Amino acid sequence: MATETNKSSKKFLKIIKLSLVPIVILFVFYSIYINANPVFENYAAKLLRKVGEALANFFEAISFARMLFIVLAMFVTAWFLFKTNLEFLFKKESLKKQNLIRKRLKRHFPSPEYIRNLKDNMPVLYRRRFALSLKLKTNIYLPWCCSYW
């Protein structure tokens, strides 16, 4: 048992080192460059201000009661999972059958009369579309053409 916890603590420390060291190096170079270059300082200040405003607007809509409710719900869920006997739940789940029957819904296809009526009226629809396009073209092009004549 002691070796397992020792290994897990070493793994945790390794992860922390691998994640914190680049962040610290980035922060050091950021602070050096921000003090050396006033243009970069202005851009960084604008960026940080916009990020701050975005975060303020985001958290403005979330109330304290909602955050408290979410945190308490996570605690209750974690408590339930830790207090319940997981083996009992696994056994109970394995006894259940997985025969799921899907209920098929009736599909309503267009009736043959509707399809026949649509085919019969298709030339009329095409003629209407053509007439409408001609009307639009004349309304658009006519003032331009007539002004030159």
C-alpha cells in the first residue's frame, strides 16, 4: 500500500512540475517584455481589460444561489456514490435484461394524389417563376437602361 501511494504522489508531483514550470517561465518572460516594450504593454493591457470585462459579464448572470446549488448537488452526488455499495449496484445492473424494443413511428408519405397534382402544376409554377424573374429584371435594369437613351 505504501508503495502505491508513494508512486501516486510522485506521479502527481511530476504532473505539477510539468504544468507549473512552463507557466512560470512564460510569466517571467511576459513581465520582462511588458516592462521593455510600451507598445506590447498597451496591447496586453487592452487584452487583459477585455478578458476581465468578458468574465465580469459572464459571471454577472450567474447568481450565488445557483453556484451554491451546483456545489451542493456535486457534494450530494459524490456522497451518494461513495456511500453506496458499488458492487451491489453492479450486481443489480447485471441482472437486468437489455432487451430494448424500439417503437416505430408511422411515417406519413405524400399521397399519390398530391404527387400527381404537383406534377400537373409544375409547368405553371415554372412559368410563374420565369415571369417573376423577368419582372424583377425589368424593374432593376429598366431605369439604368432608359437613363442612357
